[in-house]
Amino acid sequence: MVASSWTTYDSVIVLVTILVPAAMVGLLVAMTRSLKRRQMLQRGLAHIVFLPEKRRRFLIALTMLSTFFLASGAVDALTGVGLISGGLATVLSGTTFIGGAVSLFLLIITSLRPGTLTEDQKATLAWLPQQYYPLALGPIELADNG
């Protein structure tokens, strides 16, 4: 009975549901490895720690990601108990999923990648004593050595 009501639309939804998360995880791993290999991840983390505008961008992206993650769970729970169903559940689920994927992408692209610094940002980093940098990079160094 289920097979007779299966449509092309259902097939597309299943494929998207399987392929998009796999592609996002692959992209996340590839981008993080690329940043780490070029030692840009360490600089990006130092920029988050020492530059207020980079830290603000990181926190905004992290907040967006957390919000979409929690909203996705709420939508699934409400769908599971039958409070929302049909098209509304599909739209809300898709919206939270796409929002979370975009937030994850922004977190990596805008926050963890160091990018080009303005003169003010360079000046901010220039006055910091070198002994402060291990505070930002300590967790990375422990992971590399441990």
C-alpha cells in the first residue's frame, strides 16, 4: 500500500534528505582540513580570541546554528505528537534544515577562516605580547601533540 502512494516528489525528498547532509559533512571536513593544513585555522582562532568584530561574527554564526538546531528538534517533536502536519511540517523542517546548513557554512567561511585584516585589526594584533597567542592556540597544539 505504501509503494502505490510513493511519488516522484517523495523520491526527491528522500534523496535530498540523504545527500544534502552527506554533502554538508563532506564540505565541513574538507574545509576544516584545508584550513588546518594551511595553518589558517590557528590564525582564524587567534583572530576570534583577540579581535572583537571577528568574535562577534563567530558568536552570531554559532547562535544561528544553535537556534536552527533547536528549532529543528522542536519541529520534529511537534510533528511527532501531531500538533503540526502536512505541508506546514515539511516547510518548517526544510527551513530549519537549510538555515542550519547555511549557518554551518557561514561559521566556517566567515569565522574560522582568518581572511585579510584591516590596518586597525593588524594594529590590535601587533600590540599583543607573543605570550598571549598560546592562550588562543593551546587547544590546537594539545590536539596536535596528544
